[in-house]
Amino acid sequence: MRATLTVLGSGTSMGVPTIGCDCSVCRSTDPRDRRTRPSIMLEYGGRTVLIDTTPDFREQALREKIQQVDAVIYTHTHADHILGIDDLRPLSFHRENPIPLYLRPDMADFLRSMFAYIFNANYKFGGIARLELKHITGPFDLYAARFEPVIVIHGDAEIYGFRFGSAAYLTDFSQIPPASLAQLRGLDVLFLDGLRHKPHPTHSTVEHSLAIAEQLKPQRTFFTHICHDLPHQATNATLPPHVRLAYDGMKLEFEI
């Protein structure tokens, strides 16, 4: 089954332009240097599935004219990946059932606590997003597509990336364990954290992710979670032909 992947956001946690910054990338007129917080949308079989809901989800949804969301899958509970959850409200109102949110049980507990007004039934002011927490305990099927969680190390935390068909999305990591690398063989499309050149305690660098791509040899590799250290056009000019920076609004097709 063919699927379309849309990059909703390709930026790091503070976005690009970054508030208060006057660097050349933050002042760039290249639209590919404007990076909202990191998320993707998958469309297949008449369904729409998101991975993460960032603080910029409203802007992303309006830009891409999103009319429906059938499920959301979460990588982890850092602010730049979850704070757009309330903007699922208008997409949840005209559904027969709540929008299912798929995430690890401990992550579900965190969301239930942080967004108590959504998940506790005693909120009395109305207008609440209709959402349902679903636990990920291993690979799972979603609308005839198989999603396989891939454990990655984000600083000192274990979080999830995901493989789905011939593509995989690993947005935040500093290391990928050997067992997880074994899950990423034979890919057409691979998204990797590519924050910047300078080392970072919780994120992969361009050089580190290039080495991973060389080891795994997917047909196409895209770096995401990009900060304002990397100008789009100039950075792409230094990369191998099969490796590129992702950018907001980028679309590609693959087999799911």
C-alpha cells in the first residue's frame, strides 16, 4: 500500500527562527530555513496518522489543510512533541469515536496527569478534545499498516522511534542501540535526528547520523530536528546525494 509522508515540522525544540536570535539562518528568506517543531503526517488508505503533536500543530494543520486525524502516535513526552494536543479539539468534534493516541504506558500516565482537564471526566466547562489513550506494548497494526516501535536513547532516556513499512522516523536520539539498528535494515526512507555539527548531550549530530545512514544504507535519508546552525541549501551541498535535510511541507511517497 502506498503512503504519503508530509513533514509537518523539521525544527528543534525552539524552532527556527529562534526567538531573540539574529543569525543568518534565523534571518534567511529561504522558506526551507523556517522550521516548526518536529512532527510528520502519514496518509494511506484514506486515513491520516500523526507522529507527535507539537506546539506548532495548529499552524502546521492550517498550512497542510488537515481535515481529519484518525490517530496520533507519540515518540515521547517532551514539550516540543506533545503541547499541540489541545489543537486536536476541532478535529475530534465531528468523529463518532475519540481520536486514539498511541504511546507507551508510562507516557500515557504523564499525559493523563499533565492534561487532566482532557482525561478527567469532571471538567465542566466544555470544549474538550475527545481523545482516548492507547498503550503501545510492542508492534501494532493501525488501519492495515504495521507500526514497530524502535527504542532509541535520548540523553539518558529511552524513547521511541517508529518503523512503518519501508520507512522509519527517529526524531530525537543521541544513540541507537544495536538491537534497534537491526530493526532498520532494508529501508527506503529513514528520518534521523540531525541537530547540528557541534556535539549535543541528547541529540545526534550531522556527522553521527551520516555514519548511521552509511551503516544502514537506506535508499533515502532525511535529517530532522534541525537547529539554526544549519542553513538548508548550504548544508545540502555538503551531503551525499541520497541524504538531505528535511523541510517543513516536504512530501514523499513510500510503501507502507
